[in-house]
Amino acid sequence: MTISKARAARISGEPNPEEKRSVPFKDTIRKRPIMKESQKKKYLFPDFNLPRMLDDLKKGVIQLPKPKRPEQVGRIADPKYGCYHRMVSQPLEKCVTLKERIK
């Protein structure tokens, strides 16, 4: 009788810690840019024109998204109030979503 020292077949989907990947898993997935990277992007229009541009666009070109926090709608005295999303999160000049829609 001969005993073989072959590896047992792996049934579970867990990776074998002994096996090394040629490329790390985290490098194979394409990530969306983080907020700071998105805010550094340069646009053809200056940030200080965004409130005026939003007012012009609200007249029929774009629709504002549904507010995620209805209790914060109208709190325009807060310096972090965003007119596009209508909630207290970031000023309009930093709103990447609006800049991309205008672009």
C-alpha cells in the first residue's frame, strides 16, 4: 500500500494563505476617486459662479435631486448649507455633483 502526500482539494472559496497573488487584490479593483481627489479637479468655470449658474439652471434645464434630509431644507443660514442637495453638508462651491452636471 502506497500513501500519497498530495494536497487535499479545497472546497471553500477562501484563498490559500500559502499561495501568493502576482498582483494584490486591492490593486485589481478600480475605485472611484475619493472626495478630496474629486474636489481638486479643475473645471472650465470658476467656483464663485456656481450659485448664479444654479439659479439659471433651475429655470428648466435641470431638476434638483430629492432632499435626503427634509428637515434640513431651508437652513440657508448655516455656512455648510448646499443649495443643490438642500441639506447641511458642504457649501455649493465644493459640490462635485453639481460641477459634473454642469460640465
